[in-house]
Amino acid sequence: MSKENNILWDKLDNTALLFPVIASENMTNVYRISAVMTEEVDRVLLQEALNRILPHFSVFRMCLRAGMFWYYFEENRKAAPQVRQEYAFPGAYINRSQNHNYLFRVTYYGRRINLEVFHVLTDGFGGIVFLKELVYQYLRLKYPEEFSGEKDRISSDVYFDKEDSYLKNYRKPVGERKKYKSSQAVTVQGEKLSGGALGVIQGTMRIDLLKAACKKYGVTINQYLVGALTYAIYKGYLHERGSEDPIACCVPVNLRPYYQSHTMKNFFAMVAAEFVPEERLEKYSFAEVLAITTKSLKEQITKENLDDIITYNVSNEQNFILRLVPLAIKNIAIKQVYEASRHNSTTTITNIGNVELREPYRRYVESFSCLLAMSAGQNLKASVCSYNGMLTVNFSSILQDTSIQKCFFQTLTADGVEVVIQTNAVYEDH
Amino acid sequence: MNYCSNCKVTIYDERNSCPLCHKMLEEVGDERAAAVAEQYGLGMRYPNVRGRERRIRFVMHLMLFCFVLVGIVAVTINWIFTPTVYWSLIVCVALAYTYLFIVYWIRHDAGAAFKVGMQIFFTMALLYGIDHFTGAHGWAVEWAIPGLILLGDGMVFFFMMLNRQNWYSYLALLLLMGLCSAVIFGLYLTQHIRNLILPVACILVTGIYLAATLVFGDRQFTRELKRRFHV
């Protein structure tokens, strides 16, 4: 049997098992990472760049298939997906039977290159690695003379590891299994944007100014932004009134540094910074809210708690009887569980960290940003990304009201952080 | 480039009011704009994609309207000319079925094999239902459903030839046809079906087809089963 006939296939990682079941037009589970170049993007060269790098990334070179008991990945031998000019709202649904069956798409508009990835493949870490290599290859093709010293190959710091790090770091629970019972959280609701639009408000700020603001409160940038978002919901949505339900901001934590993993597959855990605004005469100040959310985060982002989360998440998958349940029934059960938990969180704020490009390429890229599509019960989400001394916070929302975004950015500017705003022009102009 | 004195933010977009607080914006001078661009970059606007989304929605709504219209016309003609026979009910069910499947084919992202499998399965159910509704003469299981199985075999062959590189991905559909053929043949053996030709044709065609894929498919056949049935 020749190697050519031997189709590669792979199981989904523990987190990815959820995404094919719950993904729909309204809840796409697609995230976008964009790079804004200094010059207009050339579609032909971008396609060529994609054609050249895709064969190296087996995690991206997959299509999704349904088995009797589980979904699984199968090697996709079709040509790379077609690079197209941006034609839909960010994070639009990726149809598995279109796009040459690939689970990601590459689009461009003006000077921006967008990589949109169905979360089943990989998380933001994997997405960034892929986009960086795409940008490198594109720049090598676009400016062959400037990059004549650069070889047409993937960077040496890239790992093609595709282990399921959840399974690898899973430890059988000792004693009684820890249960994660979440209570109902504040749900941000309101009039939706017409025509199924997704609104984007992007704020760009200098990291040095942001760091100075964080220093005042003795917190990290991440903690500060989570606190600012929670405060913005308290002020902009609850109008500084008390609530029995907490404002729960989900924060995905990249688990790789905690478990020495370099996997290209998903490897993150969700923690939630919670703040219960009590009914009281005096309104909460930003400093108070920040202190509460920072404490909540610190308590959860510990190795022990992350171990527990992995154990909790993986133990169901490890149950042999559950594994024998046909996929169609599993899907119904997973959907039910997900529906039941949809109101347990208010929003999500993710920080994919600082993107660093190699020196010869840096001057051709103006900025990086990321964006999350909506999910059930969360009508507004925030994504953070930094590059070259600048940090961008991208709010994606399906709601007309922008009070939360307003309060968020006003909190930052009040702390001396200069902010530059850009939107995708879906918000009403007077 | 504009500035909102209420939010104290600079705004790249060409617009009159602040997207955050809706206050009228102040225009930023050239010098300040240049300084912002120098520090924060030029930004990059987004395309207007609303037109495309609207067109898709309009086409879907137009299609639904046409189906509803045909349904109303059928019911009206039925009511005026043949009020004693409710044939329009079958028309309405068939219209609903067709509409749902068009939407399913457009919207659902399963592969062609799965969609064909689902369509064959539900068409069998629909044919059986119509037969039952029109007096249970048995034509559905005698002729229509076996015919559909043979059609399914033909479709599997067509798909496998069309997509030879991934022929194995239609194996599950072929197995479904095998299962349906076995049921039809079982109905003949238990004398629920009197017609011999079609059940035998189903079991023979599907059986030979399965045997051929097993022999010529070599290890791809077993590998596909291993993938599909991994626990």
C-alpha cells in the first residue's frame, strides 16, 4: 500500500468535541485574526503564499467527518481554499461542505489579511502561528529582492506538535470528582443590529500608557482589561444597579505554559472573573470592581485549579460507556447541556497575547488584531491582541447599543490611555 | 479622522457622530491626524457586506413565498373543483418537503453523501406516507422504495466515480443502501412484498457493489470503517 493511499486521520481534542455540535449560522465558533499590512494586499500572491505553507500545517489541512460515535478529522487532499476578498461579516459560519472542505478561510480587504478559523481546529495560539507564516511567505513573494536572504521555509521556532494535551495531562480524579456548578449570570440583551449584522468596534492604544494605568492599581494588563470590561457592564448595562446574578467574564487561559505543551491543537481552559454587584447606596468604583475581578481571576488561574478543570473536562470523554453512545444521541445530549449552561456567563474576553514578527518582516506589518464571533447567551465579546507596542481591543457584538463599549473605553481614557477607535460601519450614524 | 470630546477618543471612520456616545464629532486637524497616523497607523476600514447578506435573505424569502403561493393555489383549486378529495394535502406536504430539503441542501454543511442519504431516507418515508394516505395499496414498498434504493446505488456509483480520490467517503451511504436492501428483501421473505424482481435486484446490485468495493478498495475499505466506527 503506497503512502499516497493512506489517508491521515485524527481524533478531535477534548475541547473541539463540542464545537461541531453547537456550531451554526448564529453561533459560528469562528475566530478571526487579522494582520494589517503597510501596502495593499495582492490576492494572487496571498493565494500562492497559502498554497505554499498549507502542506506544512497538517492541523489546518483537515476536513471534519462524522463517524458512528465521534466526529473526526480526515486529511484534506483538495487544493487550498480560495483566497477571497472579504465578503461577509467577521467570524461568519464556515460551511464544511464548501471552501474545499477546509475549516478555515483566508480573506483580504485593502491592506488587511484575515485568517478565520473554526475553533475545532485550533485555538488562537495555533491561528497566530499559521497567520504569521502566511504573512512571512506572502512578504517573501511580494518583495523578493528585500527578502532574498530569507529561505522559503517555515520558521524554526514553529512546532508541528499535534498531541491532545488535555488527554496527556489528564489525571484520574482521586476521591470525589470536583463539580463545576455555575449559577446564572447577567445576560447582556437588547435590540439587535438589523440583517444579522455583527458590529465591530476596535480600540487601539499604546501599551506603555496602558501599563502606566495598570501600575496605578497594581494589576497586570489582562486583569486590568477584564476589570474594565466588568465595570463597563456594571455601568453601561446594569446602570450601576445591584444584581443577584454575577457579571461573569469568561477568560480563556492558554494552558501551554503551565504544562510545557507546544501543541497546535486547542489547549486552553475557561475561567470566569465574577463580580456580584450588591444593592447598596454607594456605587461601586472602577478600583473596587477591578480589585474583585482580579482576586477572582487569581484564585482560579492556579495550576491546581487548571488541573481540576482538565480532569473534569476529560473524565466524561474517558467514560467508556459514554463513548459507546452513537454520535446522533451524543449531539442531542451535548446540545442540551450547552443550552442549559448558556446563561452562566455574561461575556468572554480573550487575549491572544503579543504577536512578534521576525525583524526583516516587521516593518511591512502595521498591526494585528483578533475577533471572536458570538455564542449562545453572549451577545458581546472582546478580544485583545498586541503588536509592536500597540494593543487592540476588538468588541464584537450583535446589539445596537454600544453603552458597554463606551464605558469600557471611557474608563481607559479616564486613566490616561489614549484610544483610537474604528468600527465596521454598521452602527447608526446621525 | 474625527475626535469625540465626550469619550475622548479619536475615530478613524468617516462619520458624523461618535459610535460610542452618539455625540457629534469634531474634525481633527491635519497636523493632529498625521501625528495619530504616525503613532497608531492608518487603520483599515471594513467592506460593506450588508448588500450580499440582504440578497441571500431576499432569495430565501422569495422561495418561501413561492412555495406558500403554490400551496394556496392548490388548496383553492381543490376546494372549488374537487371538494370531496383532499389531494391538495399531498401537494402541500410535498411542497413543504421540497422546501425543507432545498433549505437543508443550501444551509446545512454536511457532505453530499450524508445529504443524499438523508434525502433518500425521508423520501422513502414520504412515499410510504402518501401510499398509506391514498388507500395503502402497497405500491410504495413494492415498487417505489426498492426503485429508490437502486437509484441510491446509482448515485453512490456516480459520486465515487466523480470523486475517485475520496471514493471511500461514500462507503457509509453504500452501507445504508445495503441495510435498506436487506430490509426490503426481508419483507419479501416474510411475504409482505409479492413482487420478486425489485427486492432481488436491490440485494444483488447492492451486494455486488459492496463486494466490489471490498475487493478493489483493498485496505481503504477497512480503514474507512475503522475511522467511521472509532470509539
